[in-house]
Amino acid sequence: MGEFDDATHFVVAGTANDGRLTYTGEIAPEWDIAGNANGGFLLAIAARAMADAVGRPPLSITAHYLAPGRPGPAEVLVDVVRAGRRMATAQAVVRGADGEIIRVLGTFAEQRPATEAEVPAVVHAAPPELPPAGECVRMQPPADNSGFGDRVAMWAHPDDAGFGVGRPSGTATIRGWFEFSDAQPIDAFGLLVAADAFAPVIFNVAGFPVSWAPTLELTVHVRSVPAPGPLRCRFSSRFMLNGMFEEDGELWDSTGTLVAQSRQLALIPR
Amino acid sequence: MGEFDDATHFVVAGTANDGRLTYTGEIAPEWDIAGNANGGFLLAIAARAMADAVGRPPLSITAHYLAPGRPGPAEVLVDVVRAGRRMATAQAVVRGADGEIIRVLGTFAEQRPATEAEVPAVVHAAPPELPPAGECVRMQPPADNSGFGDRVAMWAHPDDAGFGVGRPSGTATIRGWFEFSDAQPIDAFGLLVAADAFAPVIFNVAGFPVSWAPTLELTVHVRSVPAPGPLRCRFSSRFMLNGMFEEDGELWDSTGTLVAQSRQLALIPR
């Protein structure tokens, strides 16, 4: 079991009075950025408990972020909304010592392989062109006390990495490679972390402060089962207005297949 | 009050034992497509009850679709998750005579006008170029027994409307005008309907069947308060694979401001 599987695996502890399944565990301190757990990591904890409750992996999942996820004991309360033949819908509360951290709603299903589809795939897009990781720029969260940057390994396209040295590219895009540092294979849960791992794309727009951009909401669609190997990722924003921006993510596997799409709504820091 | 406001206004009926607010009303038969209520219309019913409970309009809202919304008595059970100074998060169940129809999770807040932002808006996109409505193609759901196409008025760009006469454009895009038939001003709730009103964009791809494409999940981000007048809309999909497609929407108001973004995950019909 990789360290990501280990850290996101909460154990079923029983059923609450209201019928919700309760999973308990610990928000590990090593997955933090400046003391708070990464948002995709928190979503993966919820998704793994929900997937356990419904017996299938996430397909479309949405989290609303309510409070920072500080390390320590936590629980996931899972409410199975509907379990059909193919799809199941569930919601979850992730709660730490200080109260609720995220609220989650998702639909779960096994991917139906393309070979079973009665119509051929149509894709109007291509994975980002990336130099080999060795020619890219290793990305690390800025704070010295962040474990997250050691748990995952991210390399940004050199054209998109200038913000780290005060030279934003001018385009709200970051392309790069993602994998776990221990090279654990990336499954549907790993995709949830990858979808929220890179720096906010607004760092590449001159005039926006380079500081934490709080996520209000994050939705991930899992579109295929990833083949082994690092992901090619592209994150971008087109609408930075009224104090907020959306960040769209595309995650592609080593065979050039789209494996996930993500979108989040986040606050532009002041 | 316009007919849309009237049809989506459920009345608070009390508080359930578990603390949830209960709103009751009727899924009006006039907003259907072949007997089932339009998905954006159902979301607007939920959003209006949730907004009433938290005292502010929707900002980011997600619905998972569980069962068709047939006309008749229904209730919305609203659970206020968190009510902060600016943002409030709530979830809701919409239930009809046959059981749950949709499960909804959203964050609610007043739009912060651009003039109050400390950083200027940056937009890397433009509204779709559309001929005047009179030179576009009026869109109507195909079934004779659909009221929805009379409640809203949609005109598609002539280049995107060929699927209606067996000539799909080959690109999974539909651009067009949207307004309510009674010209009621479009507010945050109206945007939710507009986000799910047009025909599925896969109708424009040869080889995909032109039949109902069930929505699994729909997320709408409200990005600005719409100015009066019809919306310019652009819907498109880039990834049609493994039996599913995403449909991305951009809704622009009459002043050329982006007022909402939407994304849904839907099944490709067989």
C-alpha cells in the first residue's frame, strides 16, 4: 500500500443513529501546505469512504470547503442517497476536532471500457506538450513547513513556471507532470489529489497576489481508468472577475487518454 | 411575478425533526420535456428554497439527478450546513410522490461588484458572435407534448442548428440566444435554467443518436448579476468517451459580461 492509500484510508466504525456510516481516521500532518491539508487530499479521504460505502469508485464528485483541514483525528459520515444497478450517489461530511471541514456529494460507478461503448470516442483536444520532467521546473509549495510538496512530485513546463521567480507568463495556465513521490500508481482517488495539487493559475497573471487562493468548490469528473505512469496536466482560467476565478483542469495518462476533468471556483486573494 | 418565478417558488412549511427546513409546492406540468421537468428548472426550485433558507442567492451549485421529475406535489428539504458572514453552504433534497428526484449542494453569496474588487477583471474569452435572433433558428424540444419549449425562447446560430434537419455540424457546439418567453428578467435562478435548456451538443456529432442524453450531474457557477435582456450562450463538449460526455456552458449578458459557467456530465444515449 502506498503512502497516499495509507493516509486516505479511514476505517468504518459503525452506523450513526440517523443511518449514516461513520469512518474514523486521522488527517495526517504530512499532506499539508503551511499547516492545512491539501484540498484534493481531503476530498480523496471523503471519496474513499464514500466509495467503500457504495462499493464502486468516484465518477463525478463535488466538495464545498468550509474550514481548513488541520492534522488530527477526523471522521467521515457517509449517507448513501441511492444505490442503483450501475450508479450510486452518496454524500459525506468530513469533520475534525474543530467541526466540519468539507461537505461532499458524488456519484460513483465503475468506468465502462471504451471497447464496450456502442459509439466511438470523439475527442476535440490533445494532451499538453511537455518537455521531459528533467527539463521542467520542480514545483514546491512555498512554505518551508509544507509536507505536501514531498508527498507528490510536480514538474511545470518551463514556460509556465516563471511566477516562482517573479516572472509570471501573463497567461493563467500551468502545464506539468504529476506523480506520487513514492511512484504509487494513480487511481481514481489519486486523480482527485492531482486535480488540486498545482499552484493557482492566477499566479501567472501580473497584478494578482501570489498567495493562498481559497477553494470554495471543486468538482472532478473521472473519465477513464489511468494507465500506469505520471500524468500530464493542464490547468487554466479564463474568467477572473468579481473577486473569483474558475480553474479548469485536464489530466491525461501516459497513453494520451483523458482520465479526469476538474473545475474549481476559488477566491482571488487580496 | 413572472411565470418562472411563480413555478419555482415553493413555500416554507415548517421544520422537520432533524432540523431541515421543509418547502412544499408543485412541479408544474408546463415546464416538461416529454413529460419530465427540465433539469435546470428542477435545480432552480431547489436553489430558490435553499436561497430562502440562507438569505442570499446561489454562487456555486451542484445537482445530482436521481429520477425523472414528474409533475405533481413535491417538497424541498433544506439543510443549512454553514452560514458565514459572506458565504453560506446548504444542501437539499427534492422529493416527489415517487421519491427523491435530485440531491443538491451549493454555496450562496451576493455577488461582489467588480468596482469593489481590489484587482481588475481579467477575461481570456469573448461572448459568442450571434446573428440577431430573427436570423437564427428557433429551438424547440422535439416532442409535441413538451411545455418547456413554450416557457423559454431559444434561437440557435444557423451554423449549429443543422442537426434538427439531419445535418449535424460535426462540432459538438451549440451557440444561441436564451430568454424567458414572457421576457421576465433573468436572475441567478434563471441562469440555472438557461444552463440546461439547449439541446445536447452531441446532436451535432454524426454517429451519436439524437435522443435524450440523461444528465448525471450539473454544476453552475454564477459569476455576475445579469443585466436585462436575452443571454448569449455557448455550449460545447470536447470529451465524448466511455459512454459519457461533459457539456460546458458559458452564459453572457447583454452587456458582454460573463454571468455564469456550467458543466454537466451526461450519458451518451445508445
